[in-house]
Amino acid sequence: MGEVHSLKLRNDRAELARMMTWIEQLVGPLKLPPQTTYAVQLCLEEAVVNIISYAFEPDTEHDVKIGIWRDGRTVFAEIIDDGRPFDPLSQETPRRAADLKSAHVGGLGITLMHNFATNIGYRRSGGTNRLTLSFAA
Amino acid sequence: MNLGVEPIATGIVKVILNGRLDITGAGVIDLQFSAIAGSHRGVIVDLASVSFLASIGIRTLLLGAKAVQRRGGTFVLLNPVGEVEKVLEVTGVTDLMPIYHNSDEALAAVTA
């Protein structure tokens, strides 16, 4: 297993831009192919936005910690927060809408994570949520 | 992220998006995009220069398409590339609005 690269974000949507830049900077060190970079950025945006939006009491400051590392042909990303228990794997993915009129706007983040990560694991321990995503590289 | 507007005819417009349609990018263009969708009956959204699309950007597109359709208009996507097209496919957006890879066909669809 290679070196773990880590980043700490505040629970603020404005922090997402910093996270994206950080992932771009890992492309060289982790030798990420473009499709892997896309998948990592997409899944981390979806997961972190969910956490920032739903995990915490309003007007409280929290950290969201992210680690990324590579082991052979797999890239791993781990997201840790101390918010309320939330297992994204327990969320139902929305059914595909039959037409535009009946289509719901939202809830697609989980669908995207299932399609762009090769594996997703969730663990609750010691008051923290720990989400681990794997990607082919 | 930026948004360019190319008028085609009265009430018909091509919107050229350029950049990353993520949380940060959608925040930049959302207001202008929804104002355009709310005031045109034909909208082509050119995605050729959109290098990244996340669920927040799909929200932008869906809300725009709904606004145009509600008034009996036509909203189409043009030239999504690579992983952006995969995002549209796996989220089912490809079933909800026409997607063209040819400018003339997109034009014909919104001017019909």
C-alpha cells in the first residue's frame, strides 16, 4: 500500500473547490488515469456534499477528513466525519423516471457512486462515519 | 465555469457551457441558466466543453428542461463527451431529453 494523502475540509460547500484542486494534484503522484480521476472527483463530491448537507446540526463546525491512496491497480478513498450515523448504502437508489414531467430532481448522487466506484464500504465506529470507496486504476 | 449565449431565432437559443459543472460551477451559472430556460421555447445546451458533470449539474439541466417543457418547448443536449456522457446515461437523463451529436439535428429539433 502506498502513502496515504490526506486532506481536512470544514463542513462548508465552498470547500469543494479546494478538494477538487487537491485531487488534481494527486494525479501525478498516484499515476491516476483520466477516467479514474473523474470517478474519484465525482464520488467524493457526491459523498462530501451529502455529508455537509445532512450529517451535522445547523451552524455547527465540523471537519470532514479524506484520505486517498493507491494499492496496485486500485485507488482507495476514505471519508471520515463525526456527524450523525449515515450509511449511504442503505439509501435506495431512485427509480428511473418514465418521463421528464415525473422526474425527481435530486437523489442521484448515490446512483453515481454505485456506477463510478468499483466498491463502497461503510462502517460506524467510535462516533464516526467511515466511507471507503475503491476505484480501478 | 462559464456560459455563452448564441441566439438562433426568436425564442430559440444555444447555450454553450464551458468548464466543470460541479458544486462550484453550478453555483456560477445556475441563475443565468434558469433565466434562459424560463424565457425560451427552444434551447440547445452545448456540452462539448463541459469536462466534468456531477449530480448538481444534472439538477441544473433537469430544472431547465422541465421549465421549457412545461411551456410546450423543446430542450436538447448537444455533444456530451466521455465520462460526462456516462453520467447522463447511468442517471437516466438520456431517457428524459434528446441528446444529439450533430449540430444540424439539434437545430432541427428545436426549430421544428
